[in-house]
Amino acid sequence: MSKTLKIYLGVLVVIIIVAMSIESSKPATIDWTETYNERHSKPYGLKVLHEEFKSLFNQISVKNIRNTPYEYFNDKYDWDNHEYKIEGTYVSIHPYFYTDESSLEELFDFASAGNTIFMSTHEVPEYIQDSLGFKTSFDYLIESKAEFGFSNTNLRNNNVTFEKGIKNIYFSKIDTTTTIPLGYQKFSKDSIYTNFIKIPVGDGAFLIHTQPVVFTNFHLLKDDHANYAEGVLAYIPNKDIHFDSPNKYGSDKSSTPLRFILSQPALRWAWFIALLTLVVFILFNVKRKQRIVNIINPLQNTTLDFTKTIGNLFYETKDHANVVRKKITYFLEHLRNDYLIDTQELDDRFVKRLASKSGKSEEEVYQLTLLIKQLKKKVHFQEEDVLNITKAIERFNQKE
């Protein structure tokens, strides 16, 4: 292991230890998220209530509904005998009750068969309000302290004063011919409203309550607040509980295999620090390490110099014919090598191909080709012929 790598690992270990020490020294933070989840021990979870159901009711079973109420109850309906295979109480505790219309109709059918629908929520669906003939309202109040009690004097000892998480949501309209007020809330002497009602439906009934917060872990474990929750649940028959869980099928599956690491603050910090350290290490070592490679210059092409030397020699000896033929020969060789053009026939096809490959105009290439043809046919050459072919070739090469 290299010295540099040892330094990196040492720094990483120190950073992780410091981060874990800082994290462990922090006071535990309280998550006040309103989850209303029976698996959560957070203040606004329902774990305590869910675990205490069996102690509140004798010889019952608690079954969690992990799909829609329609799918759950319809699957348990005997179509041959036209009756449900199960009985008991459907329980939903959440500030916002949302479901499809088919599920709402199924709840009415389940209640009509002699069962109970218990809902503690701020938002009762319009379908249920219209069907049962009631309305709810919300009054914003600065004060957050209220007394919750019951109409039944036998439950007077279960009256409790709440101060946290409550809202002034109440029944502003009820059908007094069918609806039985069971409880009230009193924010002041002038604001006493019904917050708990019972409405018979067929052989069963709907129990609707507007303060779900009283069933959360925080209030069940605070002072005597559990007495009020017991008073509300006293109206539920001693039968099986069908609890509508927010943990529907597929909703609790995290999209990442690192869900446990990311859910733990210390492990999460360690993971991020490790990734950061890896990135820094890569950045510092991104250059490939190797020995210096000597630069080898390519061999120089001396053909052109050699040609010029020979040409000058012939020019000085006044051998114009030899100079012209040599210049034409070397020029055509240059075209064959660089442009891969056949120079056997200097026809129109040759002119077009050379113009296309060299980027010269066809007129320029045609004039140069015509000059070469004329010089090839000549027998006696003058100094002027040497100058013409030389200038033409140089003009062609200068424009490349």
C-alpha cells in the first residue's frame, strides 16, 4: 500500500469518527410529521393504539386492510348466500379520508349487513355527508385548548382537555331524526359543538368522529388523555377490527437498496463522506501515471527538395525538354499519391475528379490539364514552356 493511499485512508477514518461523534452528541430530534401510521412510534403515529386494540376488546383479531375497502370487503362477500363471510368494525383514523366511490358504497353495504364503520377524520367525503344528511365545518381559532367530552353522563370521567394538535372541526348540520350525538368539543363557553355522532345504516351504523389526533401516540401516552380515546372506542362493538392501514401493498417498498443506511443519520453521514472521499481520490489521481515518452519526429519527405535540385540542374544546362517532362511526371505522381487519381487519361472525367478532390474550380483544373497535354505533344521546348508549367503547378499547389 502506497504512502499516499495510507494518508487518504487515515483522513477518511478521522472524518468518519468526527462525524459520528458530532451526530451522537446531538440531542435526539422529534419528528412531528402527522403520519397516522400504525408502524410508527412518532408522536403522530398510531403504533400504541394498534398494539392496544386487543387489550381494549376481548377475544378479537385485528386485521389490516392493505388495499382499498372495496377490494378487501368484496373479496370476503359470499355471493351464493348474499352475506359477508366476516363481521366487525371497519376503522379508519386519518385527518384526510380519501378513497374511491366503489369503496364508499362497499362500506355502506358492510354497515347495512349489521357491522360498524368507525371513521375519525377531518375530511369526510361528500358522498358520505350527502348520504347520511350531515355537514362539517371548520372555525379557525387562535387558542388550541379545548375540552372533549361525551353526551353520555356515564362517561363523564372520560372528559379530557387537549392542548396540542387539535382543530375546531365539528358537525354544523345533522339529521336529528336519525343521527345520535355522542360527543362534543368545547373551545370556550360560547363554542360547544358536536364532534362525535352515530348514524344507523341498515342493521349496522356509522360512527364518525372529527378529532383523529386523540388516538395518536403522543396523546395516548400523555397524562390522562387515553381516557378520552377509551370513551370513544367504547361505542365500537366487541368484534373483529378491520383497520384501514396507510401501508398499502407496494407503498412501503423503498426505491433504493440503501434505504436502511439512508434511514439512519450516522450511517447516512458515513455513506456521504465515503462517496465524497472517493470523488476527491479520483480527482487527484485522474492523470495516468507512466514514464515520459520521448517525442520521435517523423521522417521528412525530401522528394520535393530533390525534385527542385534536379530541376534547377536541368534548367542551368538549358535542357528545357527534360525539365518540362520531369515537372509533369512528378506533378502527376503527386496527384496519384495525394488524390488517388488515375492520370493515364487526362479527359473530362479526370478534370471533374481532380476539381472535386482538390477543391479547385473545374476551369482552373481544365487549363492546367490542357497545358500538360499541349506540352506532352511538343518536340522542341523553349524557356517560356518551362516557366509556364512551373507557374501553373506552383499556382495549383499554393491553393491547396
